[in-house]
Amino acid sequence: MTAVHETAYPRMRSALTDTELQDLYTPTPDDLTFIERATKSPVAAFGGLLLLKTFQRLGYFLSFDEVPPRLLRHLATATGVLLPHDCLQQYEQRGFRKWHLPLIRHHMGITAFSDGGRRVVVGAMLDASRSKDILTDIINVGIEALVHARYELPVFSTLRRAAQKARAQINHGYYHQVHAALDDVQRATIHRLLSRDDQEGASPWQRLKREPKRPTTKRLRDHLAHVRWLQALNTARHALDGIPETKLQRFADEARALDIARMQETHAAKRLTLAVTLIRVRTAQALDDLAEMFIRLMHKFHHKAKEALDEYRDQHQEQTDALVSWSGRCLQSLKLLYLPQDKEQ
């Protein structure tokens, strides 16, 4: 399950530095003016100021139980409150919180999440889920959308549930797209892939999931047979058209993590999508490995050819030198033979 510290959701740090207390939580003249207008009671003023300063930093209202002791002491010193814990207890008992929340939102120009925030976050998360599959990323998009629209942040569990629902809704759409694009032959092929004969040591699904060995020239024949097997399975790749690559990679990762029993427990549309995606990924990987093997073979042939040429040159160097020397002597003789005749003419 995605934890709050893995996301951009703002949290109150328990160990605040002196600089943070001074820069972020010291009341400004504008803060004090707002509090004076909002209430006249010292109890209400201290509690309201604490809510205001933490809301300015977090974007949501913090429970007083979550306020770090250093922050409580810092604000008590700044406002001259001698018994801050007793003051906050009276604040809650008198119901000042319910009165102050809308005043602080209005002062900050922030809208309550209950007044349309869910629509904003769901829309942003649905759009994000079309290309993203990691909950942390989807939650962060929702937080950014709320901040941009100046909405109060809800509790983190609300964002997490919204992200899970948005991802599930988009993924189910992709599953049904693939399911509808397959014909009976292709579905039967995947069904056989997820079946195992009792006499077989390993099922075709295990063979598909197994990480392939690094291909070598000695295993070229075996690798070519494996590529042909994958290509025979990879007839439904058109069903994945329009699905982002990031989604396909996540589907393939999920497929690799499931054995036959768990795949069979998955509903049909998702099962077919995971299988088709893993086949596509494995086929592409096998073809890439084949291309890499071919390149290595060409480099090896080139290297051997160069070595053979160098060896041939070394072996025939004396013969070449003798031929060059003989050619030189022949040219010299021709010059001696024809040069006098040229002078008489």
C-alpha cells in the first residue's frame, strides 16, 4: 500500500529547526490582524492562530494532537500564552474550531474539499491513469490539481482511494479493449498457454515468463526456435494499439509475477490483456537479442577476416618484396635499352 511519505502530500515534520519555526510559523502582522478580527477571546485567538499557521504550510487542518511540541511552545511564546495545552483543550470544548475553519479558508482564498474538490481530483487522476500506473504518481497529480485549483487537501486516505479507483477504471477500459479485439483463435491460443499437461515438466506460461539466457552463437539455433515460437503466439499485438508503453510495461510486470493458478483466478479480460502484453514484450526482447547476436557475429567475422588478411600479408611479404624488386630492375633495364635511341631521335 502506498504510504504518505512516498508522495508529495505535505506532512508536519516532528523535528522542526529554529529557522523553520522563525520563517514558517512566526505570526506575521497580517496573521495577527486577521485573528483579532476573527475573535476576541485569548483561547480562541491562540487556537485559531495555530490552525492558521499550520494550514498555511500544509493546505489542510491539522489535529492539535499532531502538532509538534516545539511548534506549540514557539507560538505560545510569540503570543504570550502560558498554558498552551489547557488553552487548546478549552478551544476544542467550546467549538471554536468549527467556527474558525470557514473563516481561515476565506482568508486564504481556499475552497473546502467538500465543495467540488472531489470532482477536481477525480478528473485529474483519471487523466493521469491513462498513462501512469504507479499510485504515487497518480496521487501526486491529484494533489497538484487541488493546489492549482486552490482547494483544501483531504485526508491522505481519501486521495489514495481515489487514485486506486481511477487506475482501476482506466485499466478495466484497457482490459475490455483487448478482450474485444481478440478472435476465438487468439483466445484459444492464450488458453492453451495457460494450461499444463500433467506429463509436462513446465507449462508454456512458465516458459514464457522465464528470463531468457543471453544468446550466443552456439545457441543460435535454439534462440531462433524460441523466436519463432514467440512470433506464433504474438498474433494479437494489434489489440494493444493505443495503450501507452508505460501501461504495457506495468501489465507485463504484473503478468510475470503471476503463476497459472493466479492467472486463472483473474477475470477473463484482464487475464487476456496480461498474457498478450507479456507475449509482446517477450517477443520484442527476443528480436532485440537476435539483432544483438547478429551484430556480434558480424563483428566477429570482420575481426577474423582482418586477422586472416594480416596473416596472409605476413606470409607473402618476402614474395611481395621480391616481386617489387624484380619490377624495379625491369624498369631500369628498359630505361637503359631505350634511352640512347631517344637521344638520337
